[in-house]
Amino acid sequence: MTEAQATPQTGKRVLLAKPRGYCAGVDRAVQTVEEALKLYGAPIYVRKQIVHNKHVVRTLEAQGAIFVEENEEVPEGATVIFSAHGVAPEVYEQAKARSLKAIDATCPLVTKVHQEAKRFAAEDYDILLIGHEGHEEVIGTSGEAPEHIQLVDGPADADKITVRDPNKVVWLSQTTLSVDETLETVARLKKRLPMLQSPPSDDICYATSNRQHVVKEIAPECDVMIVVGSRNSSNSVRLVEVALDAGARAGHLVDFAHEIDDAWLAGARTVGLTSGASVPDELVQEVLAYLAERGFTDVDEVVTANERLTFSLPQELKRDMKAAAAARG
């Protein structure tokens, strides 16, 4: 028997997107909690989910992390880590009032948007923040200059905006939005506000853009696109939308392989597979194994960018790690 006869081609394939999964900001945030647990010991408190992924949160809980909604739930004097999505200035003040040791795991790309908001507010601009109402990142950015910031939740919101001076208005955005929808929103805003300024550099993060770009590349060939990610993960939800807009016949979001409905695969020849920026790759590998058991053994990885960016750990944590290493001698 020849090798070809032993491993017959099923005609079913997976187009595996790359880049996918963890971005630099998520990697830094998760590592911050892990290193804090090693350095200070359990429990370590984390305000909100460190990143929007069920598996990551459960894994860190098993190591001794305790996730809370607000600083008031953290015992006075304890260590608290702020999530990758960023927090408003008042959250730092609350932590200080409770003598909490605060470690800021905000993604540096979110911090960049916070700095832009503060700078434009100091120059008395009206700031139009494109984003989703209630998202932690939007709440954090808005808190930097609440009297200057108005939320624009999608293109339909653009017509409701009023500003003090149409010559002194700028738009900023949540980092995890659909690139295309954001551009559509900006275009709608500019029809009403021709002098609308753009941020000094793109606010939508490189990882969000890259993951959407590769999905656009493969979607037209896909009978179904499976995105691994949690439902409260904005960038994961956007990937399903982007896939459908780009031509995938169907799209589904799952946290784990066992959530896949075999009916989704009925009649499918090509399955697209990607994952949101807060998803560890082990979950993608489990989906690949699940698909292989159902005949999707031919896997083609489609690469549209190589990501090499890394972020260093928060300064306050690095300082304590260095002191601990010196003490050990």
C-alpha cells in the first residue's frame, strides 16, 4: 500500500489564519498576573477580567488570582492588578484611598489612546470616541476627560453628535473595533464635520487590524468560519462579523472545541479558523483536532503578517522583581 493510499485526501480542508490569538498586550497582561502570583504569593486580586477570555480567567483563578468588579472588594493593603483594557483616573484614586498596591496591566496601545484624550482635552477639543457603550476600554478612556468626550457607537450614531466648535473636534477610537465600520463611522462624521481631525496615529491596534485582514483574505473561500474567543471579547466578535462581510457563508464564535455543532460542518468543504487576541493557541489546536476527527485533515496556514512586537512588564512589577532577585543574592 502506498502512502497516498494509506492517507486518502478527504477533500475537506482548514484555512488557518495567521496572525491569530495572543497579541503583545494580552501576553503582557497575563504574564503580569502570573509573575505577581510568583512574587507576592496568592491571592492576587484583579479588577475585572484581566483579558476577555474564559479559559485564561479560569486558569489564573486556579493559580490563586481572585477577580473582582471593583476596588471595594479588595481587602485594604492588598495587591490589585488593573486589566489590559485600562481604567479611568478615579479607579487609581480609589485604590490609593484603600492603600492598595496597584499594578497597571493596561495595554500600552490603550494607554496611548488615554494620553491622546488627555492631550486633546487640555487643548479644549471636543473628542468623539468611536466605540461600544459599556465596554471597559471605552469607560476607561472616557474617564480621562468626561466633559470633553462623546461616545459614537457606530455609523448610525454619527448624526446625533453636537459639538461646541466644528473647527476644534477630533475622533479617537476603541482599539478593538472593526476597521471597516470605524472608517464608515469617520466618513459619516466628516460629512457633518468637515474639519474633524484624526488621531496622530491609528487607534485601532495592529493586532486587531492584522487579525481582521487575514480573515478577509480567507473568508471568500470558506463555507464556515470558526472564531475561537469569548462573547465579551470585542475583537473576537468583530472577527465573525468581518468574516461574514467578506464572503464566508457562515460564521460562529466558540470558546472551546466542544461547543462546535456538527450541523455547522454538514456539507462544508472549507472551514476557516482563527482566534481573538486574548485566546491561547492551545484552544485553536483543540479545534483543529476536533475538525481532523471529522475529516478536515488538510490544514493550510494563511499568513498575511508576522508579528514581533513585545511589551515589557509594568514598571512597578519589574522593580519589585529586581529587588527580590537582588535579595536572593
